[in-house]
Amino acid sequence: MLKKRIIPCLDIKDGTTVKGINFEGLRNAGDPIELAKKYENEGADELVFLDITATIEERKTFVELVKNIAKELSIPFTVGGGISSVEDVRKLLEAGADKISVNSSAVKNPQLVSDLAKQFGSQCVVVAIDTKFVNGDDWVFVKGGREITTLKTLDWAKEAEKLGAGEILLTSMDGDGTKNGFDIRITKLVSDHINIPVIASGGAGNTEDFETVFNNTKATGALAASVFHFGEINISNLKEDLKFNKITVR
């Protein structure tokens, strides 16, 4: 059985870490390099760095910032935001990223997922899915959660796996930043129906939320931001609690 991973997420806007609720109302959460070092010291298994306005503003992820963060880390490091080509990914991997995350660009051009998997290997390709329950179904949203698509969440997750994605980062927009717990229903639905790892994201508020998502879904990772950024949960303590409750963590 895959050991469960605890993954802090650094949402970056204009070079600063930010955090909102339901993808809106962003507030400053600190310096990304300092936070990255702090999380590695606390025992984070991986980090995710998302340049959250890169797609909307049609510019590329901050390659220089990726270089600076990568210099400080020895744990795996995923980067996303504004990635739309093989060349974009090559630059980010050369800057020190271990994996890349594609979202809007993969929906717009699914062939990109296959191209990246062929060029760099599936283990390098994370397809991020922002999902929201609307009118009785789960739909994929793009452009930082601003635009609904015609894709149903489970269908797109299955398609991403077929295209060569090595992992799905599944963010519940309904749960994002609310601290009401991970969205167990959608996480279970997706993780039950695909064979690649699923990272649950959106809604973590306390240690029990991590236990619940690991005990009730097949998610192999749980990602959170504000509870780590604002000191509400210490990663080292969280992992001790999970071990105490018979959840195998890295």
C-alpha cells in the first residue's frame, strides 16, 4: 500500500504566498521560500507551488522563483500555473521542479498531457482538476476556478489517466479554504474509479480531516494551505497523530 503524503501548497501571486476561500478573497500568507524551508523542516513529503494568476494573466510561471525555491529544498516539488507547452515544462524542470501540474491548458489541449508524458514520463505529469458541484453534478472549472467547462469531473479524471497523467490533484472548490473538511464524496468517487494516485485538496481544517480523507477514500496524498501557513497545524504533529491512528505516512 502506498504511504500517505502530506503536501503543503504555496499559492503564489506576484511572488507572494496568498490564500483565499472558495478561490476568492486572497490574503497574504508570507514569503514562499521561507515557507518552503519551514515545511521541509517540519516533515512535509512534497510541496506544490501554483502561480495562481498565471493562466488568467496569460504569462508564464516565475522560473526564477522556482529556481530559488528549488535551491532550498530536497523534497519533491511540483510546479503549476500558465504551463502550455513541452518547452514550458523543460524550463521548469531545468529550474529544479520535480513534477509539473497542468490544469486549464490540459482541458483546452488534452494532447498536451500525452506529449508531456511521452517527453518526460508520466511520473512527472500531474493533472490538476478544480471541481464544483453544480446543478446535481460535478463539473470541471478552469482559469483559476473562474470558468465552468462542459467536462464532468469523473470523466475528465479517467481521460487524464488514459492520456498519460501520473497523478490527479483534485481540488474541491466547494471546500477550498472553508476548513470544513475535505470533500469526501468527490474524492472517493474519483479515487475509486482511476488507478493513478489522487491528491485530495480543499477544506482541511484540523488533524481529524486528514484522518477522515485517508480512512474513507483511496487518496494517497492530502494537500492543504492555510492551516499550515497560519500555524494552525504543525506538519510534524499531524504526521505523529496519523501514525498513532494507524495511518501509514511517509
